[in-house]
Amino acid sequence: MIDHSFFRRPALALALLALTAVPACNPGDGPPPRQATLALEDVSVIPMDGERVLDGMTVLIGGGRVLAVRPPVDIELPDRAIRVDGRGLFLIPGLNDMHVHFREEWALGRFLATGVTGVRILSGGPHTLDFRDRVRRGELAGPDIHTAGAIVEGLPPPEFAAVIDTSGRAMVHDSIDGARTAREQHAAGYDFIKVYNNVPAAAYRGIVAEARGLGIPVAGHVPFEVGLDGALAAGQASIEHLRGYIWHLVPDDAPAQPGPDLRSRTLAWGHGDLSRIPALVERTRGAGAWNVPTLSVRMIHKPDRLVDAYLATEEASHMTPGMRRFYTERMSIPWMSNFAPDDFEAAMEGFAVADSLIRALVAAGAPVMAGTDTPPLGFALHRELEELVAAGLSPYEALRSATVYPARFLGREESAGMIVEGSPADLVLLEGNPLETIGNTRRIAGVVRRGEWLDRATLDAMLEEAANR
């Protein structure tokens, strides 16, 4: 029996009645026409409005929205609706990668094929604005995009110039430069401003003040001259890679001290004092700052034996040759050129310290979001979720970092990042329960993007097209 209260919600009722009808299909069939009513039947729903599973639900989708999440006896399907058999399958909201870098259009399909329906680009340009706007207009199939412009950076110390890359950066020197750059990036239409390590304190103040007046967020690294407390006080929206914390965690007499170069900061984590974490967490929570740890990046800091093992995995097979060189020739990258082979063994000692910080942040309600900053695009997000669980988060907490939290951070509507009536219909259908084993997010049977059903065959074709291009 249908619940007629459903039709008393005018927006949802009109969306349903306006849809075109098409015949039923199975998960293995080709994609249906756009704007068809879609019913995922007898599916286990993980709504992400709490840690729970709703078994045996019918999820009705139309007009790009979730119209109903109810037992089948409470829903009467429209005539000739697309019907997908969800028996034994699990439905989660679409995933978000909150730290990516890419320039290629083919990446858009790769993201969707791996269940990623939203991305935040941390180094952009006119091409990423073009992708974002064409996806919004429906001219390109791809994830929702939020993009920064060129990374804002200052001059590095001369003695570290060889290991700090400034190519392609928007260089600033003082508050005037900073304010001007903020205005230019806002006028160009970027969604936020990304700051980097060597931005001078005066320039940072200019950026933050101008950005606040323009209503555009500032995110990124914690500039060395500003420090963690300065970034928190300035209201920096997000901190990438746990930047800034290491300076507070390492005692002055530790044998490895953080410095301007990545090598020194990487090795310093192994000497972090865990007793200092609670105070840092409390300051972070009080400031309302979000963190994107990007644990997937750890692979580039691991010993060759572990990198070689990773490169032999199925996930790594999706890398382009250029992506593989990111790992196989890592010490030719300027910012890694001063690493020695033994440093990669020592770097692993710091992972547990960072894991302790992440667990403390989450426990205190200082949100952590999933982001990768590493290839292969799309696939890496599933590794990031696995890394977060390995760091001590529950599978639910890891999923929250890629669904509910990104939606909240980006200021989307209240139901975004969840599966509830009225929420955006960006969904992923899985062959296993990710709350039991987080690796089940990789077992994708289909994706719903803006209400359109993309079955496994369609996703495979998207992956093949991306590989060919």
C-alpha cells in the first residue's frame, strides 16, 4: 500500500509525476534514459544519518532526488519504473575525495566509475573551472567539483630552494600581494583559496582579511610563519596533511626537528610527544577547523619493498605511466630529492603518532575528511578509507569522512551526504557491507548520479574509456 503522505509533499510529488517511464531492468542491463523513475528494491540502506542499516528497503528516485526510503509494502511503484534488484546489496551515499589534483577530462568518468560523486581540487586553473561549470550544466558526466585556483605561495628560504618547488604558484610577498591575489581568484570564480608553506605572515593576513570580506574560504597548508595557532585564529577552513601540528608535537631536544623541507618534517613525526595531542585537539575543535589527513600519501614515504608490493596490486594497475613514475622515480621530484633510502624506513615510525592525533580529533568532534592527493584517481579514495580504519577509526567514521562531513563542510543542504527522503540522488550500490569491512566500498555494483542509474557494465566502459585516453 502506498503512503499517501508522500504525495502531500508538492516538490517531491511533482518531480515523480513529471518523470518519463521506461521498462524494468536488471543491474547488468545498459543505462536507462535520463529522467526515468528509478526504484532500487529490497536493498540494505546505510543512510548515514546514524550508524545503522535499513534492510529490505525500496529506494525511489526521481528528478535527481531520493523520493522515498521505505519498506516495499509502503510504496506503490509508478508504471514502467526502472527496477533494480538490490537483494544482498548495500546502498551508501556517493563518496567525496576532498583533496585531488588533475588536469585531464578523462578523470571525470574515472571518478564516477569508482563511486566518487564529489571532489575538491586543491590546485586548479581555468581548466578546472571549465570542468566544474560543464558538469553543473549537465554537459559533462562527472562528480560535483569545488576548485581552488593556483596555489598561493611565498619564496622559500634560499638554502632550501632546490627541494621546494614553486612552479605554477601564485607568488605573494606582502599583505598587498595577498589581498590582490584573493580578489583575483574570487573574481575568476574559484570556490576557495589554497595557501602553502612559505606564504609570509603579512601576506597571509592580507589573504585572510580580503577573503573574509569576499566570503571565500581559505584552506590548505599552514604557512611556517603563521603556525598552527595563527591559522586556527584566522579561521582557516581546512588544514591539509595535518600540517602545522608537528611543530607543536616534537620536543626541543628530539634528534629530528621539523624544518622547511618535507624530509625534516616527515622524520620528525617519529619523535612526536603523544601527551601534547589533547591540547592541540582542543584548540582545533574550538576554532572549528577541519582536517584532511591524506593518509594515502604515506605510500610515497614507504620503503621500496612496500612501494613495489603496492605497484603490483590491482589498484595500481589503473595508473598511467606518469602516475607510476610518481612512485618509481620519487627521489627525482624536487621536494623529495634530499630523501635517502633509509629515511623511508624511519618515516614509518611517525605513522602511529599521526594516527593517534587523528583518533583524538575524531573523538573530540574536530571533523576529519577523506582526501587522497595521490593516484590513481578514484581508486585512491578507497585506499584512503582503509587507511583511516587502520588508523583507528570505525568503518562508520571513515564513511562519514567521505559523505556527511564533506557535505557539511561545503555548506550543502542538510540532507546531502545521506540517503533520506529529499536528499540528492548520488548513491553507490555495493556488493558487501562497508560497516563490516570498509574494503567493501570497492565492490561497486552500480552508481546513481543525479538520479541516473549507471550499472556495472556502464562503469566498466567508463573505466576503459579513461584508460584509453
